[in-house]
Amino acid sequence: MLDLLAERGPLTVGELAEAFPDHVASGVSKHLMALRAASLVRAERRGRTQLYQIEAEALAGALAPWLAKYERYLAGALERLRLLAEAG
């Protein structure tokens, strides 16, 4: 669901449920409630529907400790990529 929200922007429960045909809409709603409870998404009411979107700062904060463990590997890979690009 986070991938869909990142790719498409704000979506309704119905739009998200369409992407998961093997799941019932109530299951999608429960998943969204858990994501809201974790502050990873937020909902904005527009008329009779709610649009869900990623809570960017909270997601970045949740990922930061995990990414920090791999920073040394990423930095080395990016440096190698830069050198390859400069070499032509």
C-alpha cells in the first residue's frame, strides 16, 4: 500500500482495494488504520471519501535507524558508481 501511495499519490480505500483483488475492502481499511496508528499515512476527508497519503516525515524517521546501519555500504557503492560514471 505504501508503494501505491508513493507512486500514485493520495488514494481512497476503494482505489487501494482495487489493487488488491484477493483482499476484502475491510481488510484494506484495517491495514490503513494500522498505518495511521503508526503515523505512516494520514487521511484527509474530501466530501464523503477519505484520501490516504504517505506521511513523509514519519516514514523517513522510521527508516532512518535502519538505513543508518547500511550507510557505509551505500556510500561505497555510490562512490564506485561516481567513479565509473566519470571514467565514461
